[in-house]
Amino acid sequence: VLPKPLFRCNKLKVLCLGNNALTVLPESVGQLVQLTQLELRGNCLDRLPAQLGNCRMLRKSGLVVEDHLFDALPVEVKETPRTSHTYQTRCQPFCIDKNNKNNEPSE
């Protein structure tokens, strides 16, 4: 289970959630509207929520998922116009580590 305060980080640009045995990506991921990179490989996800389409800065190149999820992106994600230029980020990625019991950001 991902901590609810994570989805209130409205300036978050990079989120690494790989290898955390996630079975569901919460719909609230759509609140992370500044997200440019989302790493989800190594989880047990069957689908991605349509709300991911609200992450207007997220491009396919910034989405790291298993092939079956990439091929089955929700229509809202596929059809959302994406910006064509790259944004430089100065923030550290927020990574959830299943071994980090306090869910503190990793450096």
C-alpha cells in the first residue's frame, strides 16, 4: 500500500515504484500532474488506471512498465497530447522501497 501523502506531492516529477510487489496503482496517481517519469517494472500490475492520463507531463518515454502494460495503456493516456520538449529536474526522485518501513524518500 502506498502512503496517501505521496499523492499530495503536486510538484513530484520522478516516481520510482519498481519491485515493490504492487498489485494496484491507485487512481490518485492522477493527482501527480507534474510527473515526467514513472517506473513500475517488477510489480504485479494487471492494468494502469485511466487517471494516469491526468499526468499531462508524462510521456511514453518516461513510463517504465512491463510490455503487457505498455501495450494496454488506457485510452486516456494514449490520447493525451504530450509536450515535445524535455524538462530538466533539480529534485531528487522519490522512491518507495519495500525494505524502507518508514516510507521515507531515498537519496
